[in-house]
Amino acid sequence: MTASTTPSDRALARRQQVLDAAAECFRRRGFHAASMAEIAKTAGMSPGHIYNLFENKDDIIAAIVERDCEDVLGRIAAFQQEEDLLQRMLAETEQAIDEHSQVAEAALQLEVLAEASRNPKLATVVQQSEALVNRKAQELIRQSLGERADDLPPGEIQGRALLLGALFNGLTVLSVRQPALSQHAPAMAPVMRRMLRVLMAP
């Protein structure tokens, strides 16, 4: 049996299939309106199969949060491999603005945050994921600054990391208010690059 056909890999593929289906349902119907039966139908499997992978909807949405967190951490890690990570970030600014300005993604993120405000268990998952991303963002900024990072006042790196997250998370929320926001990426990109230079350079 090859690595691509092992039971664990098949289970992982089914898990991702459920998460994709659930994300679609949550965007379209909201967390509470979307039923496990609807998620199962969208995923093309029986509810019983889903319950073999996830205990309930809370478990599914927590897994979506963790998957998104892993994706962000992977992107940060890719930047950290660059010899000049700031130039790589500047080169991809317009693409990043476009990705963070998608209404469908914003709908899911807002649904998650709304549920986290009412659900302590999910709030913990969201906060832990955010803490991981923030720590990696601080590492990214320190790497960009080099030895000059040690000359900054206490808390400066943390402050920069928080604002870096606020910039892109803010675009996601704004896209709900302005659905055509991604069309303005070419105009926003030069301004965003200036802001990135402030955050990522001494």
C-alpha cells in the first residue's frame, strides 16, 4: 500500500472534505442554521461518517480555525526562508490585499468570531490560534529588523505584530461593508507597502 492510499491519509482527506463542506454551509447559512445533515450532504457522505470524524459542529468549527491558523503559520514560515523577506512581502502585497478582501471568507471569519464570543470553548481555540500567529509574526518582524530589533523599546515588536494582524484582519471585515473592496487592491497596495515598511523596518 502506497503512502497516498494509507487509511490515515484517506481519513485526513475525508476530514478536509468535511471542513470544506462545513465552511461552505457556515458561509451560506450561518453556524446555527447549518445542520449536520446539510454539511453531510454537501460533503457527499452520510452524517454517520462525519460523526466518526467530529463530535459535533463545535468540533468542526474549531478544526476550521486550527486549519486556518496552520495556513497562516505556513505562509509566515515561507517568508522566513527568504533572504530578504520584506521585499518578498512587498512584492506580494497586492495579492495579499486581494486574498483578505473576499466577502465569502469574511462571512466565515465573522461567523466564527460571533460564535466564539458566545462559546468559551471555541473562544479558547480562537485565542490560542491568534497567540500562535502573533508569536510567529513577532519572529518575522525580528528577523526583518535584524540586530536593530534589540534597540527598540520594550513591547515595540509586540505592538508591530498586533498592528500587522489588524491591517489584514481589518481588510477582511471591511470587505463585508464594501463588497467591491478587492477591486481597489491596486490603489491600496502602494499605501500598504509604506505601512509594511514602517512595521517591518527600523
